[in-house]
Amino acid sequence: MQRLNSMNLRQIFLTKFLVILILWLSQSILISNVERRKSLPPKASRMLFILGCVDGDTCTGRSRRGIHYTLRLEGIDATETSHNGCPAQVFSNEAKKRVNALVKEKWLKVNFFGGDPYGRYIAQIESKEDRLNVNKLLIEEGYVYAYRRPKKNRPELDWAERAELSAQKNKKGLWALKKPPQTPGQFRKLNLNCRLQN
């Protein structure tokens, strides 16, 4: 009986120790992520290995040091993919495939412009060889909309609206459809549960 109690005490102690260790490690990881986010200057550049994109405007990258970054591509707004019980919007899969074809599993220069309310970095991706602005190309090819923001916040985003006008004029991508889909902003307003993963 004494031996059984001794084993139970060891198991309880070991379980408590493991729980405390897990809590300590998870807190350390959270603090390091917050510190990393604070340490990144608002207009910094990094070379990242792009792991892939979950939709037409959100990608994940990894630095040479193994730090992961979730990127919200600046100046663009892709139609919504299916999530949170929402149906996919027209052209969302095409946008996702195109952005992945351009950036997935490549080392690319990423220019950072701060963060968004969802913890992602606002970023512009460009290829090393020809300094191609991937964000602009996606708009010009008609895979995504230009992101609409009040002019006073980011007047330098005029490039995105000019690229969208070019795509409309040349009937590229979603502009070649008889009726282009709702903008992602309109879609999210009508489907409130879709806003959770903007």
C-alpha cells in the first residue's frame, strides 16, 4: 500500500511538473512572437521562403532563422475562399492557385508595412531576379481587386487602383466575366460570419 501511494505521488508530481513546463514554454513562445513583432521596423525588408498561400491575399513565409511570418498582401483584396461555413466566392480558387504559382517554395524579398488587426504583417512580395511586384501583378492580371482604403490612410496605394483599371480595360481575369463577383468587402458585409477570417 505504501509503495502504491509513493508511485501515485510520483505520477502526480510528474504530471504537475509537465503542465508547468508546457505553460512556461507556451508563454515564452508568445512573448518571443510579441517581441519579434515589436522589433520589426514598419518599413523593413526580409528574404523569406514562402511556404504557401491559404487564399489570394494571405501567405506564410519563413526566414533563414526559422521565424514564421503570416503575410497579408498589401494593396489587394482577393475574393473569399470557403471558410467558417461561408461559400467560396467566384474566382477565389483561381487567385489562390495563381499566387501560389508565383511565390510558393521560393526565396523572395518581402517588404513589410506594419501589421493588421488579425496579427498578420502587411507585406509586398517581389521576385529577386526581375524585382517583379507580385501584389501589383495579381491585380493587373485580374485575379484580385485593389484593396479600398480611405485615401488619407495610404495615398501611396494609388498603384493598386491604376492596376485594377488596367485589368478592367483589358478584360483580364475576373473582369472578363459577364458580371464580376461582389467585392470581398461587399461579400463580408452580407455574410457576417465570413469576417472572422478576413
